Amino acid sequence: MAIREQAANEVKHDHLDAEELNDCAYEFLDQHRRDRDAFSINQAIHSFERLIELTAAEDHDRATWINDTGAAYYLRWCHTGSPEDLNRSIEYAQMALAMMSLNDKYRASRMRNLGQTTAARYSSQSSKDDLDLAISIFEDTKALGNKSDSEHADLLHCSSIAYRDRYTHTSKLEDLELAITDLQEALKLTPQPTESRAQKLNGLMLLYRARYERFALSDDLKLAHQFSKQALALTAKEHHRYSGRCWGLATLYHADFDLRGDIECLNLAIQTFEEALKSCSNNHDLPSRLASLSVVYRTRYHHLGNVPDLRRAMRLSEQALDITPEDDAERSLRMKTLADTYGDRFQRFGALKDLERSTEPCQKILERTPIGHTSRPTHLRDLAICYMDRYHRTETNEDKDRAFSECRKALEGTPSDHPFWAIQVQALATRYRDQYEDTRSIEDLEQAIQLYKTAIGKTPQGDPDYPLRLEHLGTAYRYRYEKSKSYDDMRLSLDVLQQALDKTDDLSAARATRLRSLSLTCLQSYADYLDEKQLKAASSYLSEALSHQSSTLTNRLRAGLDLFDVYAQTKNWQKAYDVAETTIKIVPRLISHSLQHADKQHLIRSVAGLASESATAALKCGQSAYNALRLLEMGRAVIIASLIDVRGDVSSLRQDHPEIAERYETARAVINGATGAKKDKLFEAGQDHQDLIDEIRKLPGFQGFQEFATEEEVRLAARRVPIVVINVSRYACDALIVTGDSIRAKNLAFDMNELRQHAKRLPNTDHNVLHWLWTALTRPILDDLGYIERSTSCWPHVRWVPTGLLSRFPIHAAGHYGIRSIKDSVLDRVVSSYATSVRSIMNQQRQISTRKVSTDKRLIVVVTMTETARQKDLIFAKEETRAVQTFGKKMQMEAKLPPAQCKEVLASLTNCSMFHFAGHGHSDSTNPSQSPLLLSDGRLTVESIMETDIAKEQPFLAYLSACETGQVLVERLLDEALHLTAAFQLAGFRHVIGTLWQVYDETCVKMAEYFYNWIKEHGMNDLSVSEGLHHACRTLRQEWIDKKSKPFVPTDSSTPIVVDSVPEVDSTQIEPSLTTEGVTRDLRPKQHEPARWTPYVHFGP
């Protein structure tokens, strides 16, 4: 070592003569071959190049040193992957060859070196010209004599590799066969158990694996196994090629799984890949090892559905991409591997961002893949799948058309004898089936059926995809039956789907899907032929699917929804209740904290109505009102509930189990953004959070952690103010009345059809709607509570929790209104408040019990938007602002008017006691979480407010004097209550005043004046807020009655009133058509006096 260090120092200072440099160069070269270190190869190159400088052109050793300099650069390229090193290696090899005579005895070895480095440049830079040149050089070299057996064997080995690479590039079978022939001959010339023989055995493994991948012949796979194991047996674990040979064997185990579907083969593949990764000492190979292990974990995830496998696959693919240089030709493949995991995660959890992360790399790798390359059809198909997934989510026709086009190109570019051909056929068949679902064109369906049959005919029965293709075909037969009503199609669907199920492993993640597919055909058979056996079979299949733990939550949920409908429609309420108990527990687990609000809403749409119908089933089978309420609460307002839970108090857990409490708080800190973690880390934190909840619920005393409250706790929440949950479903409508003494159910004498008819009249709350609300709902409930007499001074209080379509109605305004007098109404019996759920009420009560209202903060934040882009001016907004400022002065509170910009407004909320907004509001008709208050620089949305947690700051009141701040227009999301009023309450405001629909500009001023005057007279406390809005509504109601009693005399000077001109929305529509541009202010004459006081509502204690 001392001599080596001295030599290195002398090389550095260029003090050695040619003989010493020669010795030093080869010493360093040998040292690098032993240790594979960067220092040795750098010094070897330096020594060789110094030798060349010192040597005369006619020196006979000069060509040798030039050749060996090229070899040193090649070795350094193997270590660094630097294109410059490889180019220098080729230059030196060409120089050395040019200096030799045609009959030089070393010419063959130097030609081989040049061919080898040229072929290496192809593998690095993907230039086919380099590959063709390398093969030409090898063929010329074979024709030369003067080669020993070992030299000829090495030449044949290099030639075989080049032919294999060209086969990969062009798919020409001739190149593959030539590669096999060359390497078989090379192996015969290498009989001794040496490293050289191991290399050739491993090379034959790669070739036979490639031929198996092309023809799917099991004999080729067996030969590949044989050669791989022989090569590995000749390789010490310490050898630098041991990792690569483990990797090769692992790929064969993976192929075994693909051939036979045996999970043990997959486990062996993972074990062997892990061994390859553990023993990988070459940084150049590490990215491919990581990526390969990621792929096999994905495969096991697809088969068993275990999320930890998906998480492991994602981490490995991220690591592989991180250490792959930007200019590496393999980087696009690393990107694709990561993109595939994002695609899997999208399929599992539904984050649209993951689909975008999957689609973009697919597009890039396709752009970089030349037409005619063997991998291009696969990239086309993968991109088509991304487009189709996006179409199913966004319904953009351009994506559907692209998917169709790319699938066609993929099939056209795949030879019919290629193993992937069946996959391409299946992909195109599925596009035709999807198109049939949109167009109902029988030609599309027939094309899909024929293609599925073709794909199945090309698929071995042991292939893991075989049952999938059967399932697709069986489903297509059911579609054709729905058109033809031919019993032959029904029989074909049942038979083929049964075959698909029979060939699906009990632990397969796809089993629930196949059980459900078969059940749907059975149900169709029962519906058309009244075959009770088919109904029983369908129930059995759906029950198994619902309880199948390996399947995804989404697929289990779909089965539960179908099974519930089966039992509900056959009036088997006990079984319907049992199914609901299982199904409803899945719903909260759908909402991963890593999802955007739009993703959560998309998932929740699929379970609209389940909670209400589950509660109905509970009551109909004799369960307690509490059990009905429990099911209702578990399946409603799920998004808000998840945010309540993640912000909840864990002091008792911290006291009893500090270690797990610390892990829990770490995970939720990431979710809440306290750690500043990237969005990419939210998925891991969300999964850890859910795993920890499951772990905590196993601890003594914490079985109900973040579950719905006990009956006693619920009753305690209503000890001061009764809670009335009005449940509406297809099967019944009931009030669940909670008091401090009991929880009871009261059936209400109306149904969904009646409710829908009245909903069509909204927002026009004429006396017919208000009278119906009174007689059908509120009077029976208030009578039950004992609130019969009209109050005079001591006002009882009721909290209303309406569900479904009923949440659009002004329950507090219900009453029987005559022309000149009030006979009876809610306003004359009780003070009304609203809540999104019982859970939200209890959460607020916990906050109140631990946090008293601060007396230090005496600040009112007032935001006024008299002028808003693309909206009518609000001529009364300034007057409303002055009223609020006047109130502030009298209450000795400072009024702050921040710039009406989103960041400034959000920042001001953290330090105020009250917030008053006077301006335009809007309920988004497609994405409720984007419903905004309109500010000067944009939109302050539900989502941004919900993500703001200022509960610790104890803000008291938010008054939203704007349109639609308490409205949700998407019917399938009504129960989620994703509106501005609920958002401000979730953010931490104790009380919120909002509106159910559009409100009149002038009325807003009056309502605010009456409200704040009441608080000024009665103090700023919980009671004064709810009573303040109550009495303001009563005052405006009286004005309305007085005006109704006077005849209208139209004049030319009738005073115009500024109101929102949002078109009347048919509440029975699932997706009302309303855009942000539709929110304008119009002028209406006072020809028909509307009940302007009805939309104002109070949320709070």
C-alpha cells in the first residue's frame, strides 16, 4: 500500500519514466479489477495517457498502450456511466486498430474491443447505427484466424450480446436465434467452471427468457431456469456479478407466476430480488435492481391487494428514479415504473393527482420510443389506460377518443405470435365495451365480444389474466342479453362468469369484483324469470364479496350496496340492517387524508343515500333509535367528520399510552400540514394514521376511539337543547329525536316523492311550501317535544339536523300563514339552530367545555364587496358595513377592514372575535368544496376555509351576508354539507350565520341591523346569537305578512330590488347545471313579494 501511495504521488507529479509508468498503470488497472474503486482507474488512465505522451510514434508498444487506455476508459464507464468515458474508449480503440497490420496476431482481440465498446454505446445512447456497426465488426472478426478457443469464445459472447440487443430493438427473430447459436458455441468452448463460463450461462438464461417472452413456451422457461441456476452456482456471494445473477433468477420466478399464477413463485421472486438488492455493490446497477423489485411488489399487490406491497413498490421506484442520472437512457423507464405505482394508487384510493402523475410519464416515454421499437405497443396501451381512467373520472370525450386510438395502434404494432398480443386485444375489446356503455350500439358490443373471445383463445388457462378476460366476456354477454333478452346470452353470461370465479384464487384481490359480476347476472335472471335460486345465489355471492378482506374497499362497498338493495327491495329488513352494519363501516375508510376534496367528493357520491336507508332499515327491523342514529352518523358528513377526528383531542391517549400517542400525533401533524411536509408524503402519513387508529382501538378502554358516541354521550349532548335529526329515504321518513332523557323515533307522514315535488318549488318559499313543512314535519315533531303553546318570553331551543334533500328547506320558517295573521309556526314556538351532524354538535360542545370565549379579543373583521368583477354592484353593502361598525363601537369592539383579498382575509380570521362578510357568494354546482365568497383577487373557497384550523383562537361569530353560503347544489353530496357555513364552523367559529339560497341586497341590511341590535341589547353570548337571528326573522316575517295583506298597485316607478338572478334549480336534478358565471345581480320589480326572511340560518350552540 505504501508503494502504491508513493507511485500515485509520483504519477501526480509526472516524475516517472516510461518503464515505471507502465508498471504503475497496470498495477492500478489490476487493483481496479479487484476492488472496483474510482481512484485506481483514474490513476491508471492518467498513467496510460502520460505513457502515450512520452512514447515515440514508431514505438511498437505505443499501440498496446493506446488500446489499453481505451480499455481503462471502458472500465471507468462501467463504473460511472459517463458518455464521455465511453466515447474516449471508442476513440482509443479505433486509434489502436488503425495502427495495426491486417495480419497482426492481436488484431482480432482489438477488433472485438472496438465492437464491444461500440455496442456499449448503443446500450447507453440507443443509436441503432452503433449496434449495426458493432455487429459488422464482430462478423468481420469471426472471419479472422489466429484466435485461441478462449478468445473465440469471448468474441462469440460479445456477438451474441449485440444480436440480443438488436432483437430487443427490432423484434427480428433471426437476431434472437443468431444470439442463441453464438452463445451456445461459446459455451462449448468454455468447459471449465470459471467466471467466463458463468457469464455465458447467464447470457443463455437471458436469451431463452427472451424467447419465452416471445412465444410463451414453457420449455424455454425451464431452460432459462437451468442456465440461471448453473450460473449462480458458479458465482460467489462476494462476486460483483452475484447480484445481477440473483436478479436474473428472480425474473424467472416472476415469469413462473405469470405462467401458472402460483403465489409461491411470486414470493420466491421477491426473496430473490431482495437478495439481489442486498448484494448490489455497483451503483450503476442499483436503479435497475430497485425498479425490478418495485415491479414484483406491484405484481403481488395486484394479486393479493395488500397496501403495504404497494407502498413498498412506490418507495422502491422513487429510490430508483432518484439515483438515475438525468441523462441516463434508462431514466424514462424508471419514470414509467414510478408512474405505474401512481396508477395503481389512483385505482385504489382515487386521487386524481396520482392519475396525472401516471399519465405524464407515459406520454413522455412514448414520445421517446421510436416507431417500430418492440416496447412501443406496450407504452401505447399503458397511455390508453390512463386516458380511459381520466375519461371515467372527468367525462372528457377527447380522452375517450385518444384511448381508442392508442389501443388500436398498440394492437397493430404487436405481432400476433407475441405473448402481449392477447393483452393488446383485451385492451381494445374493453374500449369497445366502454363505448357501448356510452352509445348502446350493438355493433360496438359485438366487436368487444369477438375480441374478448380472441384474447381468451390466446391465453393459457394458468395465466393470471385468464379469469379477468373471462369476466370481461361474461359481462359483455350480460350486456347483450339486456338488449336481446335471449336466454342463450343469459346462459353464456352465467357460465363464463362462473368459470372466471372458479379460476380466481380465494385470496385474490379481484375475487370481490368477480363475485359481484356473477351476482349481477343472477339478479338479472331473477328479475326476468323470477328464479328464486338465482336470487339466493346472488345474495350469497354479494355477501362473500362484501366480507372479502383481500379486495379493495371500493369493490367490497359496491357489493354491500347491491346486497342492501336486494334485501331492502324484498323487505327483509333484518338482513338489510346486518348488511348495513358492515357496509357503512367501510365508508369512512374511503376518505384517505391524502386525497384532495374533489377526490373525496367523487368517492362519496357513490354512497349517497346509504346512511339514510341504513337508518330506515334499523328502525324497520326493530332496532333502537340510537342504532338508527349511529348508522346515519357513520355514513353522513364523512369528509367533515374525518377533519374533526384528525384535529381531535388525544390527551387521554397521551396519558395512558404516550408512545403510540406520539406516533399518532406525528402522523396527523403531517396530515394537518404542521411539519411542512410535501404533499407526496401525505399518502404515507394517511396510511400510518389509519393503521394507528386500528391499533389504538385494540387498546383497553379505547375500543371506541374516533367511533360514534355512545347512547349516553349522545343524550348528554342534548341535555340543554333537543336535537332533531330528520331522516329521509326511499323507504320511510322519520325524525330521530334526542333529548337528555331519551332517543326516540317518530315516523313522519310524507315520502320522497312528495318531498321532491315541493323541492321543485325552491327557492320560492310560498305559503304552500311552508305550510307543507309545518304539517308534515315540524308540527308533529314540536308536538312530540311538548312545544305546543306559542312562546312569549322564555324561548325553547331546537337544533335541526336535516338529511338529504330536506337540507335545502327552511325548517325554521315552516308554518301556517294566513293572509293577515299567523296561525302557527316554528318561529312562534321555538328558536331554531342547524347542524351538519350530531358529531359536529358534540365536537363543538367539547371545544366549548375546554375553551372559554376570550374577552381579550375585541376585534370585528369586516369585509365588504360593493363591487365584484362580472357581478352586479351591491348598493346596500356599504350601509350594512356601517351598521356593523356602529354595533362594534357600541360594544367597544374595534372594526378592522382588511383588503378584500384571499390571503389577507384568511390571515385576519386568526385574530378576530367576529367576522362579517357582505358581498357575493356562490354554491358551485359540480364541486361544492370550491363554493366561494367572491373577493377582489379571486375566490375564498370552502376548501381553503376547511383547511384553516383556528379553533384555538376561539373566534365567536362569522356572519356571511351573501348568497348560497349554506347551500349544496349537488344532490348526491347534500349529506356532506360542504358549504361555506359549515366550513367556517369547522374552521373554529362558534356561531355562523349563513343563507340557504340567494338573498336580497336590501334585506341583508335589515337582517344584519335587527340581528346586531338584539346582541347589543342582550350581550354577546351563545343565547343572544341564536335568539338574535330568530327575532330578526320574526320581524322581517311580520313585514312580509303586512305587505302580503296589501294589494299591489303597479306603477312605473316601482322600486327595483337587487337580487341574485340564479335560475331556479330543480332540486330533483342530481347535477344542477349552474356555473360560476351564472352568479350575477339582476333587477326585479316588487310585483310579487317573496318571503325574503326564510333563507337565513344559524349554525351553532
